[in-house]
Amino acid sequence: MRYDNIIMYLARMKIKDQTHYYIRETYPDGPCLKSRDVFDLGTDPSKHIIYLGGHGYYYDEAIEETLAQFGLYPDQDELDHIFWDFLNPEIKRVIRGFQRSFDNSKTDLPETHPRVHVFDKRRIHYLKFAQMDQRSLSKMPLKLFNVLHGKSRDEIEQYFLVQERILQPNELRTYVYTIFDLQQLFTEVIAAQRPQDFGQTKMDEFFIDAVCRLNDDKKFWAGMEMSDRLQDYLVKYVIMYFDNEFLRRSLFQDYLHEFMNRHRTYLPPKKVRVNMEEAARLFETNWEKLKQMDLKCFNRLYRKMALKHHPDKGGDHATFVKLTKYYQGLLQKKL
């Protein structure tokens, strides 16, 4: 999150088979960005949320007091963003849609903006498109990588820890094979789609070499301490690779999978598809203005109308639900 020079995020670290949570700050140190712990949340961040009954809640005052010692003064939205995974589901339902965006990205990047490392590009490409073939990587729009800009290396790695949750167990090894670009080590064309058909020993050697080279890349780990041991953030990929198998598919299944990826388009569910007249009526504007409205203005309009129709504010539940469905449907068209 980046408001008033506040750059904080939730960090997760495995310690003796338990996940520990920290609020961390990204801060500039000379030419690079570094990270530091500003509050230890322990193994259960939900203990720092105090519920008052109904939809009322606040965060442990010790958090704000400690952050203030670092010159950090987050507001409620910023803390909600950090604690989102641990908030009561009913609270999340009520405040969802009212939060401001914490995306600091820009569509047009200045020429002086730091380059995104190719390893990060491969990870984002696979997580977004689920494709092993990354020949189009160099043609991808810069805005796809904006989410990484202004982040320290530790914050970037924490971002991928969360994003990689979408991976299914049967694609973990394929994911590692792709992001470390192991396919370029084989001359056979089919290696890009069927790595399971190649010698295991040779592939293992290539993988270990690729991991070691990335581990020794000082530019990649800028802002983090270097040591003789493997970086903790790389250990998970070694486990993904050696503890999982490639998904076994026939050549025909591979062809169908590739065909579907090439022709995949987004269509919202029928119940979310937009009825132009009704959407315009609910947003109290005309369809042309609604269609041409930029994302920022559209989110602002939704917040205004949601406050008007929210049941907790005296509005009609059915109208609020319908308004939110249209918002979600239109939002997909504006992203």
C-alpha cells in the first residue's frame, strides 16, 4: 500500500513448521529498496482484531503505537488491507466494495522506470495465462507488471507467495519448469509442451544449475542479505520440483489444452451480464456515460450508490445486490 509514503505489507514466514506473520515496511536505502519488520503479528493475526458486536471492530492499539515509532500512521483501510485474510467473513462482505484501491500501478511507465526481472515476468505470465509457451513474453504490455513496481525484493516475493495459491498440486512442477525456463535447455520442440518425455537426470541437473545461478544473482536480490545458503524464497521451488510430478496428458489432450488457451475469452455468468437500461437506472446515469466512464470514476460512482442502497444504511437489500452484480460485470469490461 502506498499512501502518504506509507509502504507496508503482510509477510508470511515458515518457522519450525508454523507460519508467522509480520507487518513489514518497504523503504528506500540509497539506490535500492529494502524491507524491515515493523510489527510481529505472531502465528494468529486475528488475535489483533477486536470485535464490538454487529459490524463494529478495531485493531489492537499496540499496532498503531508501534508503527508510530517508525513514523507510520496507517488508516482503517490500510489496516483492513493487511488483515483482510483474517477478518470475519461477514465483516468482509459488508466492507467489500467500499475499500479504496491499493494498486499503485500506472498504465504509462516513465522510461527511467526500473526493468522487471525476466524471472518475475515468467511467473506473472504463467499465473495469469497458465501457459508453458512463453514466446510472447517480450510482447506483453508493461502494465501487466505494474504490480511489482515500487516494491522491494522481499515484498515482491511475498506477493508471489500469495498469488501462487491458485496453483493446483498437479501443475506445481510444470510451473517451476516454466518459470526457470528449463525448456530452452532442450533442442526438441516438444520439450515446451511435454517435459515428462525427457531424461530426468539431465533435467534435474539443469534445474539445480538454474536455481544456483538465480541464488547468486546480486541484482535480483538487491536489498536483501546474501549468504552461502539457498535463499528461503527459492527453497519452495526446489520442493515444488522434486516433490511433484508432471501432469500426464496425451498428445491429443495437449492439443485441446493449447487450443482452449488460444481461444479463451472472458464471459461473465449470465446472471452478471449487464442489462444496459437497468444498469443505467441503478447507477442513476445514462448508458453511454456509464460505458465511457474510467475505472476511477466508476468505482467512485459505485461507492456513492452502494452507500445509498446498502441495507445497513436503510437501503433495499435486493437493489444493493443487483447494483453490486452489475458493478462486478461492468468492472470486468473496464479492467
